[in-house]
Amino acid sequence: MIGIIVARSKNNVIGKDGKIPWRIKGEQKQFKELTTGNVVIMGRRSYEEIGHPLPNRLNIIVSKTCKFEGDNLVTATSLEDAITKAKEIKGGDANIYISGGYGLFKEGLEYADRLYITEVDIEIEDGDTFFPEFDKNDYDVIVGETGGDDICFTRVTYIKNKIL
């Protein structure tokens, strides 16, 4: 299974000044639950924002200019290379999650069986990074849990239709 995992605002913002533009208690719970024990693929800037490999999962960083190595940390030169390495290391039935940024999300829409999107009930007027557009008609939609205090969110899973 290859999935994309992301949180986005009502106006499709996923980033501002290289960071996630909100902090909502419990919003990142799904990310940890789904990715722990699996594979996370992210771009160099996303990785550098975090500053370290995420624990208890294989971190594959896509970069053509930097090389990252360590425990559960591998570098790939493209998304396709990252997916190949994930399957080589974790096996062909590995659960792979593409976690950003924009370029990997855009390219990953072709590969992803599922999109795990946390819809954040806020508009970010000065956001500078957006989730790529996709045709919702290509997916079955499952609306999941909601949460949040001052800012609410809803978890939505998009499962790619097999008739494409």
C-alpha cells in the first residue's frame, strides 16, 4: 500500500514559511498511528524542518543534493527510487506513506492507493505551499473522526477507485 498523508486547511494550504501553520492537540495522532513500524518518504526540506529521523519507522529522504544515512534513515534521488528502496528494505507488501512536501505529493498522486487527509477547519490567508489538486471522483471517500478544540479537524480517507 502506498498512501499520502497530509493535513490541509480549508483553502488547501499545507505550509507557510517552511512550517505547518497550525498546532492542534491530537491532529498528528493519525500520522503516528499509521506510520509507526512502516515507511515514511519525505523531501529534504520536510526532513530538515523535523531535524531528525522519525522513530520506529524507516525514513527515506528524497534529495538530489544531500545524503542522509543512519539508523532507519536512507536517501533516495527520486520518489520512484524511494519506493523501490522501501520495498527492498521492508518487503514488497510494505506500507509506504508519502509525507511531503508539495513536489512529492504531486508526483505521489500517481502512485498512491490512499490519501489520508486531515481537513483542518481554518483558512490560512498567507500560506505559501498548497496540496495539489486531484479529482475526487477517482476515489471512494470515508469520513472519519473529528477533533480539535479551538480549531476543528476531520480525518478523511480517499481510496482510489480500481476502475481507472
